[in-house]
Amino acid sequence: MHQLLSHYPLAVIVLAQLFGTSLWFSINGVALNLMQDTGLTEAGLGHLTLAVQAGFITGTLLLAITGLADRFRASRIFALAACLGAVINGLFILAAEVFSLALLLRFLTGLCLAGIYPLGMKLVISWTPQQAGMALSWLVGMLTLGTATPHLLRAVTPGLYWPIPLLMASLLALMAALLILLLGEGRHLPTQGRGMLPLQGLAAWRDATFRRISGGYFGHCWELYAFWTLVPFLVLRETLRLELSPGWVSWLAFAVIGIGLAGCVLGGFFSRCITSLTVARTALAGSGLLCLIYPLLGDLPAALLLGLLLLWGLLVIADSPQFSALASANAPRQHLGSALAMMNAIGFGLTVPAIALVTSLWSLMDLWVVYLLLPGPLIGLWLLKQIRQEQLKQM
């Protein structure tokens, strides 16, 4: 089986990424039903989402500071994290009405996701270093589709009790673990550094170019996850105006988030022609512009606003794989796992206040709450402007 899978390593890794990251927003896909059955509020949903982010941040910091991401096989860390995440996600069903326990389980889910996403990037580089921009585009595209998958699971099971989509997400995560265990590592990274000292992975941050790339990524993160958290609310607003049935919310939320896969793949294609840096700048500028104009257009026909949401969903994630490709090329190879984990930790740390702000203020500000996302693209573009193409290393 290993020989068969090793002929198609990128396909195996991106499929495992899709399955594993379905845990990320698993409860958001059933949010409306969960709110009806348990009395969960919008703010409570925001807190549960934040718990996942906090767990992910904690996990990536542990990987970066301890050097575990570079001391042990990425495939084994990925598989263990996916298995544990599947179990913990399933346990949420039993704890949904005990909010403190539900928070803890979502935190632990995020902790497990820290072993899936950054390690997935390292696995891609280990198998296909010459095609990093395109390969990472597919990987992040599958993260995006994985994020949207809970909405799809809810849409295709409208008459079923809300725990069913959660159990389906757990099953997908177990399949992800099996795929990565069977595939293993590629040959294009240094062997595991068992003598590596804690904090050695921070060496990448001495490089000014790497810091600016990371800063652009941080601005992207501020906008991205808060936008994804808002998508069901933004979609619900327009479906009510169109007098559509409630079932349309899940389908449209899946479409708005899932279209990011196309954005990632298109960005990867164009990165071959106009460089990853140009793609990252263009996508970040486009999503920032939509963030600026969307509230101003709130009285336009609902169908038009849904179209703008689809465009926003396309652009808001298209820069992410290019940031990963740029960071992978400009980080020390022997510390790649730790450098990427630390970059993820800081970026996702910024998602916490962004998500907290938009979920707590949505009921007061309605569409105008998206202006709280605008500083991310603006600061990110300012930092990217300071990078010249000739300063960048190539994979």
C-alpha cells in the first residue's frame, strides 16, 4: 500500500488534510441546531470557536518551543493528532449542554489540530519541494474545504439529529490518520534532529525577510478566521431577505467558504507566472477592498451581496498558501517544522481577539462589524510592500 500511495503523495496528503481539518469548525456547521437545542448564544458559539483557536495556538507553540515538529516523524505526529482529535470531537456530543466541559473539549480539539495543519505543510515539502507553491495551494485549499465540510455535512443531513455530522467529521479524521501512516515521510528534508535544543526553531526569526513574510501572514489571519466565523450570520441575513428556507444557510455557507479551494488553486497556478509574493499581495488587497465596501452595499439586493460573499471567500484564503511557500523557502531547513509552527501559533493567536470582537458585536453592529477585520489586510500589505523579489530565496 505504501508503494501505491507514494506514487501520488500530494493527493494523499491533501486528502488527509481535508479529512483531518473537518474537525476545526465541526460545531459551527451545526451551530443553528445547537443553539436551538441547548440555548447556546452567538457569543457562546464564539467562545467555543475561540477555544479551538486557543488550543491550536497552544499546540503549535509547544511544537515550536520544544522542537518536537523537527525531532519526530511528521507522519506519526499527524496520525496521532488526528486519532485523538476524532475521539475528542465525538465526546463533545455528550458534553454539549455543560458549557465548561464543552469549552475544554473544543480546546483539546484545537490542540490536536496543531499536529495536523503545520505537519501537513512539512509533509508536502518533504515530498514535493520543487512545486511548493502549487502543492501548498492544494494543501491550504483542502484546509479551506475541510473548514467548509461541517456546513456540507449539515446540509446533506437536514433531517438528522445534529450529532450525526459531528460523528461523520470524526470518522473522516480517523481516515486521515490511516492515510498518513501508510504514506510516511518524503526524502527531501533533513533527518529528525533528536539532539535539537528547545527554542532552536526560533532561528528563522533573525531574518528580516522571514519576519515580513510572517507579518503579512498575521494580517491575513486577523481577517480570515473572523470572516469564516461570520459567514453563517452574513448568509442568514441574506436568506431571510430572500425568504429562503433555513436549509439554504448551510449550503450557501459551504459555498462561500469552500470556494476558497478554487482561490488557493488559482493562486498556486498564477504563482508560477507572477511569483508567490505578487499573488499574496493581490489577494490580500482584493479581500481588504471587499471588507471596506461590503457594509456600504448592505441595502443592495440580497443576491448581489451573496455574490460578493462568494468573491470574498475566493480571495480571503488565496494568499495563505503563498505565505506558507514564501515562509518555507526562507526558513532554515533543519528548523522548518518549528518555524512554521511558530508562525502558525502567532497568526492564529491574532484570530482570537478578531473572532471575539465580531461575534460579541454582531448583534449591535450588523454588517458594520466587518470593519473590525480591515486592519489585518492593511497592515499585511504595508509589510509585504517592504519585501523585494530579489530578497527572496527559492525552494
